[in-house]
Amino acid sequence: MTKGIRKFTIAGVQLGPILKETKKERTVERLVSLLEKAAESNASLAVFPELALTSFFPRWFIESQENVDSYFEKAKKFKIGFVLGYAELTDQGNHFNTCILVNDKGEIVHKYRKCHLPGFDEPTEGIEFQQLEKRYFEYGDLGFPAYRSDPEWIDATIGMLICNDRRWPEAWRAYALQGMDLCLNGYNTAANGTSLFGSKENKELRQYHSDLSTTANAYFNSCFAVSVAKCGVEDGQGLIGGSIIVDPNGKVIAQAKTEDDELLIAEIDLEDTINGKQKMFDFSRHRRPELYSRLVDQKGSVETDYVN
């Protein structure tokens, strides 16, 4: 099969904080400006974070909904695709934490709904900032279908994740088993844990875990990965930054230096994924699925009986 465009420039679009009172029009102008800058850098694809149009509202006991219509004409005009995270309200009244993939013609070509929702469905007493994703969103119902893009735009097999999904190796492997060579993820991750649950996490540890989730899984699945944050102090709560672009060896090839709006630009060659896919992680030769049934048959941890 003739290869299309395998070598191209990709942009990770990190965002500084978006406050609750920020008008939608102002946020849209800001993001469109960043999309234009990515196009000026000759990027073929720009990746925005989770819930890029709003404050991370699940920390509050409120609801919010935004539209994404303003981006499509710009994508078509500048011939740049993008991934955008937003709060989706379906015609049936369902709420999902969603991201869409828009191609260089300004067309929505793929959609992903977040599967691994952290937090709780009821407010927890004694903490200032809540994590109520289970209250405001339903579990994603689309699974992990990889998307094969038009090779005249970029010749990629794409997987998309949202925030907590990146911490679950099963999600990456589900995509990799479909030939994924590019994984795109946006996140909003609090900078500090809460002592209410005995957590000793600090900002540095949370950043390390975020980076590890992306670098390790990029290596284990021999793919490029773009993981971008909404960061800074947003409505009083700190969010980690550290947006990164990672190669198939798990090496960081671009990394954010600020906790504000920032573009990460990298030229990637998807041919670089082939080495890992044909050697260490050649699934057809090395995987043993007949031994992995516990991974799908069992949900929670079951303690093994002591054997003398």
C-alpha cells in the first residue's frame, strides 16, 4: 500500500486557566488565535486539552455547556486539523466528557467520550474543591475505536484519550491492537491531592505520574503521543501543566516551559513507530492473550489466598 503523509508537524496547545466568569466569546477568540499560530508553524494537526472551552466545572456544584462551532471555518481556511475537548450534551439529554477530531477540511471525522471517570457522584464534606465527574458526566459509550485518517492529510492511525484515561494501560493497548501510531490526550489535573483521603501527593509527584503515564505507554505501544494540559491556577485551584510530545521510544521531544498558553511544536515521522511494532512489541509474535482473561473478566482486585 502506498504511504501518504507520514512525516508532518504537530502542535500541542497548552492552555492557561479559564475562569468561571470568562465569557465564551473571549475563550473562543483565545483558542482560535492559538490555532492560527499553530497553522503559522505549518502544523497539520493541533491538540487542545480536556474541557478546553470552560473552567473545570466538575470541581464546583454547577453545570455548564458550550459549543464549538467557531473553529471549523478556521480549520478549513488554514488547512489544519484539531482535537478539542468539551462538555457534550446530546440530543437525547446525555452528558459526556468528549473530544472531537476535526480534519483539515473543517469536518468532524471522529469523536471520543471519556471512559475512565474519576472522583465521585456526590459532594464530599470537608474539602474545598470537589471532583464530581461521575455526577456531571456519564461513562463514555463509544469504546476505543481507532481512526484511520485521510493519508493526503496525515497518514495516521489515531487513538484519543481524555485525562484519567491516560493512566489506564488497557485503553492504550485497545488502540494499539488496531495499529495506533499516534495517541492524542488532553487533561485537567489538580496540582495537589487532598489530605482528607490520606494523600501525600504534591504537585511534583502528580506531574511525574502524568508524564510517566504518557511516556511509558507510548513506549509499550510504539506510538507517538501528545498529552496537553489546561493548567495554572483556575478559580483558586492549581492545575499541573507539563504538556509533552513523546516519541515511540518514550522520549520527550517537546515539553511546555510555562503554566500558561503555550504551543509545543514538533516534527514527527510515523515511520519511526515501525521498529517497535516489528520487534519488542510485535503483538502477533509475542502476546499471550490466552493468559490474560483476568484482565477483562475481573473488575476489582481480589486478594489471593496465602500459599505456604
